Amino acid sequence: MVRLAPLLVLSLLSLFTVAVAPVCQAQEARERYGVEIVLEGQSWDERSLGAVFDALGRLPPHVVRGLGSRSEGRLYISCNTEARTLSGRSVFPNGANFYWNGEGRNEIVLYPGQGTLTVLHELGHAYQFRLTPGGRYAWVLFEAEMRDFMNATGWTLLSTDAEVAAAVDHTGLRFAYAGPQVWEVMSHADPLEDYANSFALFFYDPERLRSLSPVRYEWMLRHVAVEAR
């Protein structure tokens, strides 16, 4: 029988624990939340994995069940520096955090080292597009919920319905905003990002959102936090 030195045994156990931990976390995410954490070929770190679990754990069950376009199945979450989807496509030229449903599945792609608020923002997009067909992000603007959010917070859609129907996403559409500046970054000309920011802060620090924008806090409280009946 070969006897291993105690320090070597501890080192091997440590390596085994590090290797197994993400696999166990992926299984837990699948069983508890119905979300697939993609490990193969990814660049997960402890902070990002922890942030995903923290973010999912802050959401009510009905919100978790609603993550992602219904037509595209369950939600997959990956993490890499190339903004690479599961198909291998790099959606953006540089690393980024984004929600994507343009290839027949719901995906969130994270850049390594992200925190809970960033993950919640992308989960907000996944929830926002739950009734929108895959690959047709602009069509969320036809939905009563999104239009109600815009009306409550000061947004006006200037593009025509025909322009919305023809658009893949909202980036080429025109909006006007008549409300106060709430966010230091993002959302200055984009109601979809405003929604995701509001969603993220509501579940991360609701009192902070109430302080920044009572209107957004109340809207999230009435339309997202409570399951519709």
C-alpha cells in the first residue's frame, strides 16, 4: 500500500473540491431554478458563479419560472471573455454581458468577475422578453406591460408600429424621454435598459430604487414582484 504524505492528501482533496464545486453548483441551478449553467469551454470564476446564485435566490419563484422567451425553452448562462454564445458566435466585438435568444435558445452571457447587480440586470432582460418571440426583441414594445412601464416612467415611442414590426431589435428605433435622470450609466435613451436597471435594483436594493425613483419602485412592486392572477 502506498502512503501519501498528509500535505499531499490535503492538496489533492483541495483540487478535487475545486473541480467538483462548479459541477455541483450547475446541478443545483438545474434542480432548484430550472437554469442551465454552462461549464464546458467557459471561464467561470468564484465571484461570477456566486453572483448567479445570489441573483437567482433574490427572485420570486414566478419570476424565475418566467425567465426567457417561452418559445425558446430554458435559460442557459455562460461566462467567457469573447461575448460568445453557445453556438460559438461572438455577438459583440469585445467582452460583454448580455441576454440573447437569437439562435433558438435563451442565453445569458457574462464576462468573468461580474457581481450580483449585473447578473440581475441580465435576468431582467430575460424576464422582460418572456412573451416576445425569439430573435424579435423590438416586439416587446407591442406588449401592454412594456408600454405601461414606459408610460409610467416618461418614455414615448416615436417610431411607428410598422417600424417596430420590421425591426429585429430596438436600437434603430426612436424614443423620447420626459422624466428625470435616474441612472448614471445606461438607459438615457433606451427604455428597455431602463426596465432592466429598475428590475435589477428592485431585487438588489429596493430602498435605493425607491429613493432614486418612487415611480419605478412602485411599478416593479405592482407588476413584477407580485404574480399576476
